[in-house]
Amino acid sequence: MSVSTPGYLPQKDDLLKRLARIEGQVRGIARMVEEERYCIDILTQLSAVDTALEAVGLKLLDEHVRHCVTRALTSGDAAEAEIKTNELLQAVQRFAKTR
């Protein structure tokens, strides 16, 4: 399988900033548990983290399709196109299982 530049590279800094914010949210949830905060408040924050991670996942999936899969399909390399198509289908299946 060939290695190419990731499709998300132009948005790398934005993705890293978003992941850092999510990391902060998770640390905040841990503090809430340590402080024995109300269950519903913690569940609300967990839902917000799930939504934020899902948004990052959708962005990465979008960039994978627009960059990696498109490049493979237009390359004329049938083996590479098959690999990228299978990767995409597996990613969609993993992503769908989290719902």
C-alpha cells in the first residue's frame, strides 16, 4: 500500500486545537466526578464530548474521501483503488458502530 500525504494536512492545526479542547473537556469531566457533581451534569458533558469527537471523525472521514480515496480512484491503479475503497468502507462501518 502506498503512503501519501494525509488529506487532513491543511487542517492539521485546527484539528489539533479541537482535540486539545476536547481533552480539556474530558479533564473537566474527571474533576466533576472527583467533586461528586450531579450525575446528569456529568452525562451532559459526556454527550458534548461525544458530539465533539464525532465532528472530528466526520471531518477526517470527509478529508479521507476527498483526498485519499479520490486520488486512488483517479490514479488508474486498480489495486490502490481497491485498497482505499476497502479502507473507506471499514472506516464507515467502524464509525456507524459508534452510534
